[in-house]
Amino acid sequence: MELQDINQKLKETRDELFGILTGLSGDQLNKQKDINSWSISQVCQHLYKTEELYVVAIKKGLKSSEDSFIENKPVEILLDRSHKLEAPDIAKPTDEILEYQEIIEKLNNSRQKLNELLNTLADPAVLSKRHFIHPAFKEMLLIEWVKSLYLHEQRHIKQINEIIDRLK
């Protein structure tokens, strides 16, 4: 998949997320089913934290000057919510109460950092030639890091829709 296609998927996925969040009250955004479940706000917090961490990881991967010859990873498994994944502590949300506008700003800010990084690449093909260690997939090409971002967000959109259904 080319970076241009991935960028389009990133945009479509983020637009879908914003559409879902529009009109939700502070209570709906911050209500947890129980102590072990995330609220919609916490899911969004996890999304922007993850995106910021991915930018750092991609930058580190780009510092390498050696080509990587790594098999593609099955990143599509991220869409399978029956396959449980534990977020690394650094990407876990806090108990902070966030309002709609703050969530949108933080999501826009993390996406801006990603876009700035991707737009500075003289040759986007370098993303298919460099890798960095991913917490779940281990050695992974940088292009797959970028691709997995929208898949990860789609996974959590499903989670948010499940939370909304429970709130009704």
C-alpha cells in the first residue's frame, strides 16, 4: 500500500471518529462501564498518545541508514477485536476528565505531528526500507507503522461504538 493511499485512509478514519464524537456530552465521553473499562474520552486519549509515540518511533527508524529486509506483518489483525491486545503503559490513558473540544484538539495535534513528519520525507519510499521495533509486532517496516495507525484507530472506533450502544 502506498503512502498516498494510507494518508487517505488515515483521513477517512479520523473523519469517521470525529463524526461519532460530534454531539456527545461530557458525561457520555467520560462515563466508564466499570473500573476496568475505558471511557470514550480514555479511548481517544489512547489514540492520540499512540499516534505521538508512533511519530517518535518512525523518527527513530528513519535515523538508520541501512535498508531493512523484513517480511510484512499481519497488521490487519488489529481490526479483530476478539484478539485482545494490552496497551503498553506509556500509551494507556489517565483518569483525567476531558471535554469534547479538548479531545478534538489533542487528536488534531497528534495528527499534525504525524503529517509534518510524513511531509518532510524527501522520498516516502524510505518508509518501506527502514524499520523499528513495535511492541506487538516486533521488527516492523515504517510504512506498516503508518498503516497500522489507521487500523488501530478503526479498532477503537468499533470499541467506541460498543460504548455508545451501552450508554443508550
